[in-house]
Amino acid sequence: MAGATQEYFHEASILSPDGSIKFLRVPVVQELVRHGVQHVPKMFLRPPLDTLNTAITCLPENFPSVSVATLRGKDVEERNNELQKLAAGLEEFGMVLVSDHGIPLSLLSGVKEVIKGFFKLSFEEKKKNVGTYASLDNMGYGRNFVTKTDDKPLDWIDRLTMKVSPKESSHGLNVWPRKPAEFKEVIEKYAEEAKKVSDDLLQALAEALSQEKNAFVKYFDPKTREINVRINYYPPCPKPKSTMGLSPHSDSSTLTLLMQFDTSGGLQVMHKDKKIWLSVPWPSDALLVSAGDVLEIMTNGKVKSSWHRAVTQAGLERYSLALFFNPPLSMEIEPIKRDGLSDYEYKKVVVGDYLQHYYTVSQTSPKVAMKFAMV
């Protein structure tokens, strides 16, 4: 067993306090489980209180959900109610469930099929047919961690990350899996449909905040906008109370659109006011949209980016696919103007500058990276 697990590892980059980058061999958690691991390696373990701070189960009726079909509809009263639900949900939780989104079920099934097809490949096949982008942007297959401390526990997760847009960029576009053969085609089709949902939600949110409809989407040039896709695979974990699937963090995006499958548990969000962890009641047939740091900057903190995490589960595996939507890297953004507001919490920032900063900061506490954009 010990010899087998040593053969399967990812390279993780560790950004030390002195600014130097070190490289660490991290066991591939999928392979650990595949070989029947009984004892979780020390580098994944953390104190139980650090893991669970006991999350409270949030009932479905208490968690915000919006219908995209209603937002796209012409019934004024129904649409206004949905606009209020969208704004209120994002302001309170930083995320809302999304139903009636119009993405064909056959396409969603195809997405699940190609993702499972990739992770069913042997480790050798996965490494052979997909590249790993050796940079701090976490592209490719594997675990390219960036942290400020050498002793920070690692997450119980395997990842695959690619760039969908802009098409003209070679940055991160050379890491798409060649197996399954239809992988790239299916994921790109899904991203095109999801982009419509994201744009509609941003326009609806602008209306809900009494702004012009294009207040947010005007920054999203169709040809140069940034869309990254990250696929997360959480294998079953023999010590779920001492590990974390994904450490607490906020996303660096404007919006993140997520789908999940195989099990609906695992995602938790910190309530903005109550400062407690809530288990997100996420039904299998819904998508979920999460506010990112860029949206918090654009709304001057009216909408806060969600502080969220993923816990591990014993005997259950979970997949999620996240699409991160952002303006072009060269775009300068700023808070939208609001009547009666003279003091702004955030300043103008270039999207690419913020993202570069985000990936070199260890998110040991909420919104550490956001200080970069504060006045």
C-alpha cells in the first residue's frame, strides 16, 4: 500500500513568506481512495474545530432561489418579485439557487458523462492526455496550490481547470483533456449556455439595485471576457471530521455558476450577519450562482462575495463544476454610482491586477485579498 501511494502525486507550489516558491509532492487523493487508504496522510489533517465549527443545516425554504425563466418573462409583478429575491439572496448569503435556467437536460447529462469519463481514467492516462500549466493560476490537471505557509493543511480534492475564453489566448488553452474525445466540445457548449444565464443574472441584479440594465455586463466584452472552468472531484474520505474538501475562501470572479452531481451535500456558506456556517440545501436539479470578489467591488460591498467551503464525506463521492465569469484582464472596474452615496469602500482596479494579487495571498481569514481593492 505505502509503495503504491508514493507513485501517484501532484506537484504543489508553496509560496513562502519570504516570497520564494517551493514545490511539494502531494498524494493524489483519488488514488489514495482507489488503493484503499485507511490512514489519511498528515498533510491533509487539521484540528476538528478547524474543520467543522459545526455547520447548521439550512432548510430549503429558508435558502434563496430564483427562476431565470421568470426573470426573462414579461409578467411585471412576478418579475419584480424575482428581482427582489435575487438581490436579497445575494446580499444575505452571497449565493442563490437557480432554477428554470433553460440549459437543456441532455447537455447537463453530457457534462456529467464526460467529467466522470475523465476521472475514471487511470492516473497515468489523465497525466498523459492533459497538460499542467506551470503557473500560479492553477490551470491544468492536478493540485497547484499557492499558500503563505508550509504547514497549512491541504484539501481532500482533485481538480481539473481550463480556460474557455478568450478564444484568442493561448494562456491555459492547451490543457484540455483529449479523453474523453468529446470532453472539450461538451464543456464549451455548456459554457456558452451558462454564459447566457450569467449575463441575464447580472442584468437582473443591476435592475434590482436600481441601476441601468447594462451596469455590470458593459464590462464583459464578448471576445475578450474571461471564463474559466474548474472541475472538482471529492473522493470519499475515511476521516471527514479531520479533513476539508475545499478550504474556506471567496472566489475572485464576478459571478461563479456551479453545478454538482452524485451527492448534494458538502457545500457550506458563512452567513454574512450571523457569522455561522450553513449547509447549503442544494437539490440535484438546480444550479447555484455565487457572488465573487469582483462583484463586491462593483457594488461597493452592497453584495458581498460569499465565504464558502466544501466538507468531505465518508463513503460518498461528489463532483462539482464551477464556471468563473470575469471581465477582460485589462479592464478597469470601479463601484457603480449610487444616489446619496459619497463614501466608497472600494477603488478602481484592473481585473488582471486583482487576480494576480488574489493568487498570491493565503485566505486564512475572510476577504484578506480584498484589501488590495479597498480605498
